[in-house]
Amino acid sequence: MVNRETFGSNKIAILAMAGSAIGLGNIWRFPYMVGQNGGAAFIIIYILSCFLLAVPILMSETIIGHRTHQNTFGAMKTLAPGTKWSLLGLLTVISPFIILSYYSVVGGWSIDFLYKSVFEGFKITDGQLQGTSFGSFISSTWGPIICHTIFSLLCVVIVSAGVKSGIEKFNKICMPMLFILIIFILIFSISLPGASAGIDYMLKPDFSKITGPIVASAVGQSFFSLSLGVGTILIYSSYIKSKENILNSGIGTTAFDLIFALLAGFAVMPAVFAAGIEPGAGPGLIFETLPFIFAKMGFGIPWISSVVAIFFFLAVVFAALTSAISMYEAIVAYFVEEKNMSRRKATILVFFGTWFLGLFCSLSFGPLSHLKIMNLSLFDFCDKFTSNFLMTIGGLLFVIFAGWKMKKQEVWEEFTGNGKYKLNCKIFGVFYFILKFIAPIGVGVVFISNFI
Ligand code: PHE
């Protein structure tokens, strides 16, 4: 392979991997899932799942990507030539394709809300929120499609510029801004009168609320949030230089992702409680409830409301873009390296494919809402099918591959940098045990319970 690009340093690799992980999953899904599933107890299960199940999958993908320095399909072909494992390589081209289609639709909604917060503002007249109606917007035909198109085109611009001048540069600018924005909103949110009830909700667990499906949602959310089982972590790891310590990349990514999810939770929940609103509002929470809160609670000063709303939706757009480009890259790298396509051509191909499927996902809220697959709208079907099925099976296969198909020596060489990193050598035994036994059983149980 000639001139394959790499990330400038391990720090930048962590930034990019965290960019993939931190996305709508953290800022849109995590707060509403916490609200729907009982608060602090859900968060505790989520954290446990991150470290016990998600980290082994993440490290498996990192080990495979970093060892081969190839796209997902090429990596499988190199490590297990002539076997059916290359199908896992293909699965990780198909999964990000499906996720991207509906993800770009939600990315589009956030662009619309950013536009509204800049140019129209959210006002309350007679107790009603003006300037937005989430339900009527997403069920309309053209608005969401135009926004979905803009969002997808932004991804094309970034990804076609390449790993270093596109993806790396964009993450370098966006990720620090993202953290600054969310911390700003958090400070606003916790200083609202009545916010403490929301803080308590995030901190005081009530385990009586925990049921099997809630555990399964927490685990599923940790996989989704860390971008697992679909090859995006694998592809980014393949751009990490050989000499780097990949344990740092894996733990760094997990830590950033978790911290950001918690920051987003603490930015949203106190505001929700301060406004006396039901935390279990579901997927509309940040789009419907937050603009209302922002409009209501600018400490009586209108420009404060506007600034907070703009910052918030800017953060949502950044978070969505840094994740979406990682999915683009997983698919684009396959076409470039396996099918000898130019990067630009491959990116445009992925754009058309995901844009087209996305059209149907978008329309499934309105004109196509009667089309059902297994009783779900197309959007919900793509979401459920990928996060409950494709991501879990992908994750399961990655841990089985690293734990059972690869030689222990190979895993050791990657994990410890060939014995160079002393701490990694010390913990290798524990890691390998979790990788070989705990993770496959745990992920397997989750996979089966998703069906039941
Ligand atoms: N982790 C991303 C988020 O939290 C979503 C994602 C899933 C990104 C799979 C890449 C691959 O929004």
C-alpha cells in the first residue's frame, strides 16, 4: 500500500476517536435515555458496561486496525486469509452505511435548529413555544430533506480532503470547542433556580427502577456511544502510527466519551427540572424541551437565551459531524483500498448511497409513515436494527476474533507495544482474561436478550 496516511500523533488519534465516539449518542440520546430509564441507576449500569463490555470490544478493534494498518475488510483478509472472517469486514462496511443514513437525518435536524436559534430565536407567547415545532418540522417533506442534504455535503467536504487535511484538522478544531460549549451550557443550566432537583436525579440512584430491558438499553447505549462493532474505531486505529501506545488511545477515547456524556446529562437534566418538565420526554427532549427552557430561562435577558441556544445547537452539529465523518471514512477506505477508487469518487458514492436511504428515513416521519418494517417506521427500523443487532453482533465477532482467532502472542505484541510499555505488560493477563471469557459471554447475553 503506497503512502497510507497516519494521524500526526497519538493525542490526535485520541481526539479523532473521541470525535467518532462523542456524537448525537452523547448529547441527544444519552440525556433522554437517562430521563426515560430512571436517572442515576441507569448511569451506574452504563458506566459498568463501558468498562466491562465496551472497552474489550474497543480494544479488539484497535488491536486489529493498528496491527494491519488497513481498512476493515483488508484487515480481516490479512489476519485470517481465505476464511469467512472477511464477511465481518464486509459487515463493517454495511453497518456504518445504514447508521449514516438515519444519523444524517438527525444531523440535519440539528442544523435546522441551529439555523432557527441564530435567525429566528425561540420565544414563548401565551405559554407556547414559538419559532419551532419539532413534530411538524420532522414530519414535513422538504425542510428535513434539505437539512439532511446539507449535513451530508459537509461530511463529503471534510472526508474528501483526506485523513490529515480533512478529518484530523476538523477534529482538532471541533473537539476542544465542543467541550467548551457544553461546559458553558452546563454552568448556565446548574445556575438556574430549581436546578438542584436535576442534579439529584443524576446523582442519587434508585435501583428499584432497574429492569432487564433497562440494563439492555444501558449496554446498547454504551456500544452506540463508543461507536463499537461497526469498524469506525478499527479504521481510525489503522491510522495510528505503529510505535504508539494503543492502550492509551482506547482508555483515552472511553474516558472522553464518558465524561462528555455526563457533561451533557448535567447540562440538560438540571434545566429540565428547573423548568418543571417531565424528564422522560423521549427523543424530542433536546429538540422540543430545551428550546422551551432556553426561551423561558434567560434570567429575563433575551440575548442570554439566544446565545445559549446557539451554543447548544452548534455543539450538537459539531458532535454529529465528527461522528458521521468516521462512518464515512470506514466505508470510503474500503472503496479506496480494496476497489482502487479515488478518495473523492468513493466519498461521493457513499454520499449518494446514504443520502438516498436517508431520504426514506426522513420521509418515514411524514409522507411515508404508513410504510412499516416489523411494525416500525423505516427510521426506527434502521436505528433498532443497527444498535440492537448489527452493532452487538459486530462487537461480539470482534472480541471473538481478537480473543480466539488471533494468537495470544499477536494480541500481546499489539497491547504492550512488543513489551515496550511496562504498565500494559502488567495488566495484560487481566485484559486477556476479560477479552477471552467475560466480554464474549457478556456481549453474547446482551445479544440474545435483545431478541427476547
Ligand atoms: N458514537 C456515535 C455517537 O455517539 C455514533 C456512532 C455509531 C458513530 C457508530 C460511529 C459509528 O453519536
